[in-house]
Amino acid sequence: MRLEATVPDNRGAAAVQLADELGLSRSQLIDEALALFMKVVLEVRRGRRLATLEPGASSPACEIATPTLAALEWAQNPTALRLPPDARAKLAALNELPPEPSPRLRAAAKRRAR
């Protein structure tokens, strides 16, 4: 299968340099990266984290995270939101009769619609 991706120039240059250093084609490098990422996602879904270890050490030297992995980890542990009765009443009232949009909000919406 052929995939196409857009990456920042500096990351693309680093990938090409790494592929050259390792004697891999760009396709092989991307295949290795995807295989590793898929394994990491599987482990995060199991409640684990990605970390590096020093040889012989019992604690992690470095924990590795990305925005995607952090989002997956947060999604794994949903927390119920508990609001006091007065806050729930305020939210219900705002739902029933929301305030009119401010002039700044209207102007922002007009700019966004263009």
C-alpha cells in the first residue's frame, strides 16, 4: 500500500538522515515507525506506558509521551463530574435561556464565516 504524509521539514530531514544512517529505505523507516506506534497504542489501551530503562535499573529513566498517547491514556480513565445542586441549576437555566452573543462574539463569527 502506498501512503502519503506531510511532515515538518526538520522532521522529514531527520527521517531521511536516520534512514541513511541505518541503511534503510524511507519506506522501511516508516514501516518500523508505524509498527512501533501501533504496539505502543496497544499497550496504552492496556493501561501501560512507554518508558526507557537504564540497563540494570529498576525505575524508568524516561517516560515517552505524545499528544495522541496522552489523549488515549486520559480516555481510558473517565471521571464522573460531580456538581453541586446550585451549579446544576445554573447550567440548566443557561440551557433554557442562553445569553445573547456579545458584539465581540458576533464579529468573530463573521470573520470565521468568510
